[in-house]
Amino acid sequence: MSVAAKDVMSLRQKTGLGMMDCKEALIATDGDMSAAEEWIRKKRKGKMDSRTERATGEGRIGILIDGDKAVMVEVKTETDFTAKNEDFIDMVDGICKIAMSGNAGDVGVNDDIQKLVDDVRIKTGENANYSRGEKLEGGHYGCYLHHDGKRSCLIQVDGSADEEVLKGICQHIVFHDPAAIGPDDVPAETLEKIHGDAMTEAKGSGKNDEIAGKIAEGKVRKYLEENTLIKQKYVLDETKTVEEMLPSGVNITKFLRYTLGG
């Protein structure tokens, strides 16, 4: 059968595929546009599934905040060129919206998410995959997404804080990568090991128990100052700690920090 050029062009605009591929699809489906899209999807997906071994070292992180809910997701692809493509960015935003409608906690891939990823794989000819995501509920949120989409932070607080303050703290987290929110969140065994190792080292250099104990306490204190978020010097104003940047009565309850592929 013959197909109208305008239909071929319309299908091309929807799928991003070449004119000949679109014409073949329309002929195979008797000119039915919806059926042609599905025909292309099945044919091209089979081809793309054979390329899943290709490394996906690039990609993009997405964040969406909606009232007392927020999500952060990561999707990977082969090249930075594709990761910066408008279709890829729209796909990541679409996955955020799907994740927002699900339960709190880890966001796994489902049919709706996979369909969005497959559409981009078919259009670009590159391997792509949904990597990870998490949804938070309750409290207030701030976020920071680096301009390249490869580093990000989502922070959850109880109480109300200025959006720019929370964004600044998120930038701090991206830069400093704290191990925990505060001293109480560090596992006891971690502090015990730091203390014990410091005691052994000090006593091995001839210090008595009292001096060794003070040295060990200092090592623990230094670790907490350098590795817990609220005790770290604020990256945008090192005369203050992160804790001092928070309004009175506002506490950080959780933060998510993503680095692409990390």
C-alpha cells in the first residue's frame, strides 16, 4: 500500500526515527499510526535489547519536590551528548513524576518507568537504564542539582527553613560528602575503633594512659567535626558550622547525595 508523506513525517516527529523506518512501519500496519508506533517499538526494542552490554557511564539525576513529598532518581546512558538531549531530560523528569506516585523508600523500575527508558533507547540508539531512586515523605525539603545533572543532594528537615539556606546546605553536602548528620548518627563501633587506634598509637609512642586518653578523645572529636554534617564548617561561610546556618528549631532528618554512577 502507499502511505501519505504527512503521515510518515508525523510518525517521524513522534519517534525520532528515519523516514524509511517510519514508512515501513506504516505499510506494515496499514497506515494505522498507533499500531505503527507499537510496531516500531517492538522491532527496535528487540534490537536495542541486544546492546544492553554497552557501558552506561553517562546520564542524569532528577529531583522533584511536591509539598511534603520528594524524589530523586538516576538514569544512565552511554554518552554525555545523549544525557544532555532534551528527550533524555524529559524522560528523567517523567520518571520523577512516576516515582512520586509510588510508596516512600527505594524506587524500583516498573513497566511505566521502563517504557520511558525504552522510548529514549529507541530514539537515540544508545543503551540506557534506570539506575536508582528514592522517595521521601514528611517535613520540608531543599535540593541542589549541579548544572551538568551529575551531582545532587536532596535534604529533608522538620520545621520551616528558607529555600536558599537549604540549597546552600545541599551544595555543602555535595562538596563535603558527610558520613552522617550528627555525632549521634555515627555508629558506636566506628568511634570505638578511632578511639582504640589512637590509644594504641599514643601509648606506643610512650604516652601514659591519661595523655593517651586525651589524644584519643581529640581524635574522635576531630573526626566528628570533619565528617558529621552539622559539625562541619559551612562551605559558603567557614566562620560558621552547618548547624549554625539552620534556623532555631529546625533539624535535618535525612539527606540523599547522588554522584552519577557512585
